[in-house]
Amino acid sequence: MMSVNAFKGVEIGAGFASGAVFGSELHDEILYEDGQITRSSNNAGGIEGG
């Protein structure tokens, strides 16, 4: 949980810009290259739930 008082919004990663695109365009795709798991982008800013 995160609490930020007295702010209208807080942006992490792509933040507010993510509201203007489809999820399929924004998703950080998981790739497997040369024996390592990588990401095609970092739109989540390193924050991932699940």
C-alpha cells in the first residue's frame, strides 16, 4: 500500500500517458533471449503486481 496525501495524482512509469493507449501497446512483454528473461520496454517503471 502507498499513501500520498494532498496530491491530485502520482505518476510511476508511464503513468498518466498510459491512459491514452491500449493495454496491448503498453504492456511490458516478457522475452527470453540468450538464456535470460528480459523485457521489451519498461513502461511499468519497475513496478509490477501479481
